[in-house]
Amino acid sequence: MAGWFQNLKNSLSKTSSKIVQGLTSLILKRKLDQEILDELEEILIMSDLGVEVSKTLIANLKALKFDQEITLEEIKLFLAEEIAKILQNVEQSFEIKEESKPFIIMMVGVNGAGKTTTVAKLCKLFKNQNKTVKCIAGDTFRAAGSAQLDMWGTRIGVEVVTGDSGTDPASLVYRGVQSAMSAKDDVLVVDTAGRLQNNAGLMDELGKIYRVIQKQDETAPHEVLLVLDATVGQNAHSQVELFSKIVKVSGLVIAKMDSSAKAGVIVGLAQKFKLPIYFMGLGEGAEDLEEFKAKEFSYGLLGLDIDGDTKR
Ligand SMILES: Nc1nc2c(ncn2[C@@H]2O[C@H](COP(=O)(O)OP(=O)(O)O)[C@@H](O)[C@H]2O)c(=O)[nH]1
Ligand SMILES: [Mg+2]
């Protein structure tokens, strides 16, 4: 479908304009000297790519072009290609395995990251693929948590398993898994709460939900997706570390790419954790979810266009 790359590029404009403005102020046409390299490194670090990635990119650029003439376009292209190489390692298409019925996806993440919205987007996506889908409103901690998903369910035509506010989430999840099993649903998406009084409470609850799922199907949950809010920048690193201690995170979803100026953080996350990035959230609507594509993301990040085919 034409236009999806433009949509991604527009979504990334807050981040890319920061990088591109920095670059534009830097270089007209001159030889690549140490001063430019230092300034360039600072721009990359300020753009949330992370210190380690930024240093590597600069070292590679230096090795290739030091003391030679270079244009702004060449630098952008170089960065886009190098960043794409890093991100290719975490580009992986999300697969619902047919042999697992239901294929159970558990969503985790801090409060406000975009979990519930992503649950709705995923349900819609699988429904569009003609799969039978259910979800569980496992955030019984917030009074509005379950109502929010219920409303989405009505809107997109997907059944939502809910309990009253304050219901024990683990028993709700048990009931939801049973229901999806007996209906032989293709996919079951489990929403969870993010903020509990403290980390111990969160660990306890997510651990319990994980075990309840596993008890009913020892191969499940088949995916544990950590939803990260792209606007939090470097803080995303500590969230990956925290949640990886609690559950076996199998992949990432980066929400709110469209409202972030810090989407560059993905590059550092990819380098450090090597977790697949499956999806990007590009808005608040049910359709505003795209598969993560390394090259498109990198080019969008540098405000560049891609010629020809954009892989979709
Ligand atoms: N712009 C934008 N907003 C989003 C996106 N994903 C979620 N949101 C908004 O972020 C807020 C928190 O989302 P929610 O799904 O309730 O987060 P949760 O607490 O993790 O379940 C809501 O206002 C959502 O509409 C996204 O990809 N883009
Ligand atoms: Mg929620």
C-alpha cells in the first residue's frame, strides 16, 4: 500500500527534525575533521541513540571519510544505512503459530505506556487476518482499566473477558484462558496492570499471571510483549531491565512513536538487548499499528525518502 512509509516518516518527524536540524547547522560542504565528528557525536547522543551506538557510528564514519569532503546528504545516508544494520538484527515479523491454540500473548509494561491500546490494535490486526480472537482485561487494578478495553472490544468486535474492579487478575486470567481454550480461539491477548504500589507487588502479580497461563498450557504464554512509550527516551532501558527480571520478555512494541522526539532510543535498545521489535504504535486509533521495519525506520529517522518499493 503506497503511503505507509510516508505515514511512518511523518510519525517520526518530531525525532527526525531534531536530528536533521542538528546536522544542517553543522555541515555545508567541507572536509570531515575531528571537530565535525565531535559535534556530530553530540547530536546523535542528544537524539537518544545512546552513547555506545553514537560512538560506534562516528568511529565508522571517521574510518570511511576522515579528511575527505562530505555533504550533508552523504552523512544522512551513511547514518541511515548504519542504523538500519543495527536494527535489522531486531526486525522480525510477528508470527501466530497455528499449532498453539489459542496462541497466548501476554502484554506487560508500565502504567500509561500504551498496553491497553496496543491490545486493541493487535486484536484488530488478527481479526483482519480472519483469526478468532479474544482478550482479557487483566488490569483490574484501575477501575477504568477494564472498561477501557471493553469499549475497544465493542468498537472492533472482539470479545473481552472482564471482571469487576478489584477482581483477582490471576483468577480472571484463568477464566479467560479456559474460555479461549474451549472456544478453540486462534489468539488470546492478555492485558495486565502496570503500576502497583511497588515493584514487589508488580512482580508478584505478573509472575502469578504468567504461571496461571503456563499451568493451562505449558508452552504458553507464547509471546510476552513489553510495551514501551517512545516518549520516555532513555528511561526505556531501565523498563526493559525491570520487566525482564519479572517475566520472560520475548519482544517489544514501541508505542507513541508519533508523539515522541526521542524515538532514537530504539537504536540503543536494539544494540543492548537484542530483543525483537515487532510493532510500532503510530497513533491512538485501532489501525495505528505497523510492523517494525528497520530500513524504513532508519530512513524516516534521518528524514530521508526511500526509492521504489517500501516492502508492503
Ligand atoms: N499518540 C499515541 N498515543 C498512544 C499510542 N498508544 C497509546 N496511546 C495513548 O496513550 C495513553 C495511554 O495508553 P493505554 O493503552 O491506556 O496505556 P496502558 O496504561 O499501558 O494500558 C492513551 O491516551 C492512549 O490513547 C500511540 O501509538 N500513539
Ligand atoms: Mg491499561
